Amino acid sequence: MRFYLLAASLLVLVSFAARAGGQQPEAAQKNLAEVGKRLSNPLSDVWALFARFTLNSSDGNATSTDPKVGGAMLFQPILPVPLYGNGEHKWNLITRPTIPVLFSEPIPTSPSSFAHKGGLGDIELPFVIAPPTGKLILGAGPAFLFPTSTDDAFGRGQWGMGPAAVLGYRTDKAVFGAFGQYYVGTGWHGDREPGEQDASYMNLLYFASLDLPDAWQVGFSPTITYDRRASSGNQWNVPVGLMVSKTTRVGMLPIKFSLGGEYSVVSQDAYGERGKLVLEVTPVIPALIHRPILGRD
């Protein structure tokens, strides 16, 4: 029942966004369409507060009956900092801290037994340096893992670091590419359990977005996960999905709404996410840093 109530609520929000967008003059619609296009590029210079709300359905050998349903939010401020240059020749430093918040996540406690828990997960913080590359989307840099989880089931219990890289391409009507991060544990937060191994895992976001009239877009942005330390059959989760987006104004604030779903064609045998209903809300905020830190040309 919770799944259908949330689905109805998300549809109402997107319907509101569509009606609000339809009231905009043509010039304003073109401006909003450009904002939506730039938000689809993970290395754009738009400051925004990205929030991804999900209703997850998980299953596996641990569930002897119906799949288990939980809810979560991923909060990700998008904070591009100009480094050097000007205009099309500008270098940027893209910071996108990822802050997971679990609302009511079903956690296996014993065979066929689950506890619903909420709290904060581990924060991941990539720093990606993006040079001016024209239509090519290119960037790389370090990424850091912070043991901020409030429950052992929500995190790794470790400090960590690794590489982050973005590769893609943009045209007048489309944006597509991939954003990968790999983390390796570098130190434990608290006591280490006997036999527990250091973290070694990957997140790979692959994305595509096609522009439609009136600031609408269609595309996808699932995240493939790989855990090197997991047992055979439990290392990969590979989702596919589809999203519909609308960029509009609420008052004076440009906001991009996206609604869609994902399904994991590969999921962990023991217990992993299978289906997901997704709502993304991305309000654009004024840039806090305008001048390049290292100067202009």
C-alpha cells in the first residue's frame, strides 16, 4: 500500500510541474530547457541541490515470502567551483558530496527475519577537475569515503579513498556518459571485527538525456554497484531504468522534477535491490563562487 500511495504522490508532483511549466512564456521555456540540459551534465557549472527519493523493493535468498520494501533519500549538493580561465576555456572543480538517508530500510537480522531501520549512511565526496573540452565531457580526481553511518548495516565502518572519473559527450539535443567512483578502505572507525576485510567497491552511474519540447526530457541515470569483497553471486547489482523530467519555476526558483523507475537485471543472490520507484527534485541555487580561484586567462 505504501508503494502505491507514494507513486500517486509523485505523479501529482510531476503533474503540478507540468502545469506550472505550461504557463511560462516561450522565451522563459527556452531558458528553462537550457537549465534542464545543463543539469543533465554532471560537470556543468550550475549550482543545485539534488535530492533523489526512492521506494525500493528488495529480494533474495533471505526473503522466503514477498519482497521487502524500504524508502531512502540521496541528498547531493552540486557545487562547481571555477578554477582558472573564462567562458569556454574555464577549468572547474566539481564537488558532489553524496549523503544517503535511510527512512525505513528492511535489514535481515536472521533467516526470514527483518528489522526496519532508519538513519544516515556513509558520505562519499568526489572532487573532479573538469578541463574545457568542448562537446566532450571529461573529468577526473580523488574521492573520499567518510564513516558517518548511524548503523552497521548502512555503511562500511571505514575511512576510504579512491579515484573518480567522468566521460561522456553532449550534442545540441542530448547528453550521455558515465561517472565512476572506486573506494578502498584506508582505516577503521571503531573496532574491526575478526576476519573483516577492507572495503573495495565501485559505483558507476551511467546516464543519458534527450531534450523534448517545452523543457521536457527523457532519459535514465541508474547506478551499477560492484563489491569486490562480497561472496560469489553477491558482488554486482546492475539496474536499468527510464526517467521523464520537467524543468519549471516555482516562484522565482528553477526546479527540475524527474520521475521514473529502475529494475535490476542483475541483483545479489542473498539480498539486494530489485525494483525502485524514483523521484528527483533539483532546485537551482545562486552560485556562491563566481571568480576563478587561480585567475582568468
